[in-house]
Amino acid sequence: EQRAGVPTGSTEIMPLVSETARSALTIPAYADPANHLPRLAALTWGAEDLAAALGAMRKRKANGQWSDSFRLVRANLLLTARALNIPAIDTLMADFRNLDGLKTAARAAYEDGFSGMLAIHPDQVPVINEIYTPSADTIAQAKRLIDAFKAAGNAGVISMDGQMYDQ
């Protein structure tokens, strides 16, 4: 910060919190108030280095789902980030030429609650952005939902189009 001429302590950080088995096991400790990190902007994890640290021969099952150790780390990352009210950023897809697979992985991460996804190659960025950019329909639905909550006096729960929504 001093060399770059920015105020000391102003640089936000996004640690990659799973490089080793030990670091992967400590992810929930980030949510402990005793470990408060005021510059913490987001959390992310890395499947590639973790696989090497574990001696894993695979990261995903034949059906494309993460194998158990990676699912655990990914879930802990998401839960911890959400407990801290900061973005959870999913790991990269190393097979950077497989844009269809990336689209599937990014959609799964988005649907699981991740705020974004790492990219390892510039060709991946448009695919990730496509998944994480809300469509006009999604935005319109969100506005309808906001209006419905306002009309209900900001109730804790409302019904709209046969679905229950809670704040």
C-alpha cells in the first residue's frame, strides 16, 4: 500500500482459503468474531491446489458433481461467507477450453448461492458474466416481489403467483 501510494489498511482482500487440508478445515474460523478481519471483502477456494495437497486423483465424480472432500470445502466456504455477509466466489474451472462445462459449473454455483466464479482464462469471462448477470425477466420478477412486499406492509412472508416468499 505504501509503495502504491494508497492509504494503509485500505486494500480489501479475498483470500483463497483451501490450499491445504489444514486451511480447508479452518474455513469456519473466519466467521468467528474473535478473528474479525475488517479488510475481508470475499472468500474463495481453490480445488486445484487442494487436490494436489490431498493427493486426489479426481475432484469430480463421473456425473460431474464434486467428490465429497471438495463438496465439504465448497459448502463451508459458502456458509462462512454468507455468515459474514460477504461474497462467496466459487473456484475456477481448469479445463478452460470446455465452455459448455464451464456454463454448467457456473450455473450450479449461481444456483447454490455463490456470488461469482474465478476465471483462469479470458475466454471464460463472458460465460461467467452471462450466468451471473440477471436477465430482464429476473429483474422484473424481483421488482414485482419488492412491490408485493411493500403492498403487504413489508410482511415477513407473502404469496405471489402461488409461491410463498419470505423476506
